[in-house]
Amino acid sequence: MNDKQLVAIQAAHQVKDGMTVGLGTGSTANYFIQELARRHQEEGLRITAAASSVVSAIKAQELGLPLVAIEHLGKLDLYVDGADEVTTRMTLLKGRGYDLVREKLLARGSDQFIVLIDKSKLVGRIGEKFPIPVEVMPFAWQLVKSRLQALGAHAELRQNAAKDGWAITSHGSLVLDLTFDSHTDDETLNQQLNDIPGVVEHGIFHDIATAIFVADNGKVEEIWKN
């Protein structure tokens, strides 16, 4: 069993009967979905699932998990997903994929948000290893880019996989990927990005995570918010 499986299985055992559970997207989230489906089938665990992406919805459906559409949700009991970076203060970087808006919507709408990572995802500051994604309204991207550059960011439109056009998110947005030679603290940057008109959402998840489950060579450390 690899570390991704191990941490996903541990998270799946946080799920209780009757919960509404948000499903993340990615390889670790897939292991979580598989274990949840196993518990549903073999243990009779009664849950309702909501997916953060079409990919996760299809996976859950194939495995027989009961699904509810996001538009029918008032709240969730638990959301489980991975992250690209995590700081010691439990701030996350997400959004290298194309479902950032749904992911933050589910994370904010849940009573608990558990993040599954391996040790390599721990960083000193957000943006240390990966660009910070900012989803923008297509007609506003140049004005937003100017505001971001005024904050000291290098901002580039994300290309699609074929490199013959721009990436479009599941929400229909363009993505500006930001890098900084240096930036103010993550909390301040989070607020600055929130305040820019034309920004749909961004990849800094500040003060949202309830717990970080960190896998490292066959062991899982659980770090819970105080």
C-alpha cells in the first residue's frame, strides 16, 4: 500500500453514518472515493456524496456512491481533498487543475475539511514550489493582470494542454498563474487577491482546513486545527 492509499483510507474512516461528504479531485482523492465506496458496500455506511469535478462524479458513480448535485446542497458534514502546498499555519495552495471554484465552495461549505498530502507538499510559504492560480473573468484578465503586477507578481495566462490556446476552467474562467520574487505574508496576499474586481477565485485556501493528514513512508500524522 502506498502513502496516498494509506492517508486516504485513514481519512475515509472519519466518515460517519448519515454524513454528506464532499469528494475532492486527483489521485489521492480517488483512493478516498474507493475506500468510501468499499465502506458503503461492505459495511452498509449510509452517506451522500457531492463531487468537486466531473471526473470525481464519474468515479463515484461507477463505484455506486449516492451523489447529490452541488446546486442542491445547503452544507456538507465533511470535505476531503488534496493540496499542492501546505504551510505550517495550515494555509493551502490548490488549483493546478481546473475545478478551483467548486473546490473552495465545498471546502468553505463543510463543517470539516480534511486535507490529504505527503511530506513533499509541506512548504514555508505559499507559492514556494508552484505558481498561485487566479481564475479571472475572461473580459477582465488584462485589468486584473495589471493589478496583480502592481502587487509585485509575475502573472502569465495559463496555456491549455496542447499549448495552442488558453486554459479554460470548469467555471469558464481564464487562469493567471502568479509567481513572486517575494511577497507579503500569505494572509495578506489572500485578502489582496479577494479584493481585486474581476477575480473569480484564487488558489490560496487560508483558514479553511480543519486537519492535515500527512503521509510519510508508511505512517500518517494527523495535524488538527487548534
